[in-house]
Amino acid sequence: MSKPIFINKSLQLLVLIYLLSFGVIVLHNNHGEVVLWTNERHSIFLDQFFKYLTHLGDGLVLGVFAFALLLTNYYKFFQALIAIATQTALVLIFKLWLAEGEPRPKVFFADRINELNFIEGVEVRNYGSFPSGHTASAFTLAFILILLVKNETWRIVIFIAALLIGFSRVYLIQHFMIDVYIGSVFGIISVLVAWKIMLPYQDRVKLQRGLLKK
């Protein structure tokens, strides 16, 4: 019996490249520089694309997905539940205590706000910037899906989709690059923790059932 792995090697490499390359970008750019660079390159298409794509990082989407797992597979549901709880705890610890009141780009760039491109219909918040809860949720959902999907190509597509959702937070002037980066790390760590906790129970027959699958 082969040893269970969290994600396959090709995706491991892709995640590592992301963490290293974007980590360098965060460390070697001034706070808010990526937001300004991105905002200067806005377009009508990208405005609409990211305006709607960003909603895939809503906590509600993650909750609905977890409920769907409850109906079909208890094991996968508890795995998702642990991941969601871990991610939520990490985000709230920083938002409510360690980085309470951290200004978002709208406040940080208040002296040049007329130069920024705001998208109609998008409510841009003022505080609670670090970390990005949307990105954490998006990466949590993405890696739960990656654990479920066996096709390697689809796993990579899901990961790229999570990256785009994270980037949407910068494009929409909701977060800084570091907020998104740390949010993504929290999402990945949360699913890894859940995977490790539930791993000893993967062969329990009763857990392979669900509310609609007896």
C-alpha cells in the first residue's frame, strides 16, 4: 500500500514556485506598490471578470460546499470542517487581535484616491486588511477540491483559479499583496492540518457515508 501524500509532485512543485516567487515579490516591493501597478493596468474586461470571480472566495461558497459533502461523505465533510475552522481561526486571530484596524488600500492611498480605478458595484472596505479572508477561503476550498479530484490537470486548473481569486483582491483594491499571500498560506496550511488529522480515519466505512448516502 503506497504512502498517502497530500498533493502530487507536479502540484507540489507549482505550489513551491508560487510560495517562493510571490514571497520574493512581497519582500522586495514597497507596501502598496503592487496595488498601484495593477490598478494602472485595469480594463473593462478585467473589471467585470474580477468583480464576479472574487465571489468564489466568499465564506458562503465554502459553507455550501461543506454542506454538500455532509450529504455525500462524512469523512470528506469532517476534513473540510476542520480546514474551515482552522482557516477561520487563523484569519480572525490576526484581523481581531494581532493586526486589528490595519488600513486597506483605500485608506492607505487616501491622498491619491482620485487616481485610483474603482469598479462600480464593488464595495471597497476601509480597515481589516491583514490577512485576506477571501483568499484564505479560496485556497481552503481549492485544496479541499484538490484532495477530491484525481485528475492532475484539473488539480492545476483549480490551483490557478485560487491564484486568480487571490489576485482579484488586489485588483479590486481590497487588499495588499502581503494580505493575499498570507491568506493563501493560511488556506493551504488549514487543509494540510485537516488532512493530517483525518488521515487515520480514511478507511472507516461508516465515514464514507453521508446524510443522503446510507
